[in-house]
Amino acid sequence: MWLNRFPVFAATCIFVFSLVLVQCGDAPAYILPDSGQTSCYTGLGYEAPCPALGQPYHGQDGNYIGAQLAYQDNSDGTVTDLNTGLVWQQSDDQNMNRSSHGEAEAYCGSLELGSYSDWRLPTQHELLSVVNYGRSNPSIHTTYFPGCLSDGYWSNDSSDTYGNYWYVDFYYGDVGGVLGWGARGDPMYIRCVRGEPLSKSNFVMNDNGTVTDTVTGLIWQREALQNEYTWKQALSYCEALSLAGADRSEEH
């Protein structure tokens, strides 16, 4: 089964679940949570009942249910992500004022919370793992992260050699800003994290037109199409795709 979970202009498709584990041999390093998007939409952006197989716009994220966002409130000011194993600072009391990147690093490095002192500024990838794309303003699970601000939160990933860093904007959950990064001295908000850093993608090229990400278990179509596709066309293409022995007959 091929899944397409995002509006794209050049179609690239992914498939997941048991076929990935059979081909990879080992389980993924961590569970990549679903986006939180459970509703379906028309091409004009209006919410609508999820289309059935064969209908226009079938294959959007609301048609498929993966590992759901799952958290545990530790009752000590921290929240554990049950998919990734990361432990997050829960409150936003530290965000009465925005901080520079250097101030954010220093704050997390000196934080003592939940009987732990090994807090750090998260990577961009880790921040994106708690985004809930099923809502906005803010795009996060507000039961577990009350008070989250619909604004930019610093990551510790450098975007270049000039002192700029990536951040995630929790209004819509995108890598924020026009350029996606902020200068080290720009004011942003902070949410610290602790735990083994999430591994970034590690790609292995297969001999069947696909590429495996051994970290998440996702298998990607290797070559993107050169033509531009509307969202409707991209969904239809990925839903109909038969590649590497996988098609709709592989659906679980």
C-alpha cells in the first residue's frame, strides 16, 4: 500500500507497515507518530467526509490511521512521548519573554526539572515530532502541553555557518518564518527535552526503485516525477502506484 500524506507539487510516495519490516529486517529505531490529522478535506480546503476508495481525494491523511500521538503526564512538570521515548518540559512558564538562541541553550543546560538535570535544547526533528497537524493555534496536544504559544520555538540545529538556527512555529507546525530559520540573536520561545537524541534519517538504496529509511522504517519511491501535480493528481498517482511488489493488495 502506498500512502501520500501531504499536498505536493511533484509526487513522491511512501509505504509503511509490515512490508517495511520484512524488507528491513529490523524494527525502526523509534515509532514515527502519525500527524494527528484525522479529518478529510476537499480540494478547496473544506472539511468533508473522508472519500471512499476510488473517489477523488482518497488517500489523504484522514483516510489512514498510523501510530497516534501518545503522551504520559509524569505529574512532575514533564511529559513523556510514548512513541519516541523523549521527555519534554511541560509548561510554558519559562516563556514570559522570548530568548535568544544562546539564552535558550543556557536555560536548558541549567534546568533542573522532574529530578533530572540533563535537559537540552531539542533538534528541529524532535520539535516536529510533537506537532499535532490535526489542529492549529497552537498545533500541539494542549491537554499535555497547556499554554503552548502559537509562535516560534528554538531548535539546536544550525541552518548555516553564520549563526542561524532552525525553529518550529507552533501556529501551524511548520519550520517557521519565510526562510525557516532565525538568527542566533532573534527572540524565540523555549521548550527543553531530555533523552537519547532521535536519530536522523539513514537511507539505504534498494534495487527496486525504492529507498529505505532504516530509522523510521519508511520506504520511499526513489525518483520523484518531473511534472508538477496538483494535490488531487498526486493523491491519485500514489494510490494507484505499483512499485517494488507493493500496491493496494498490500494494504493492512
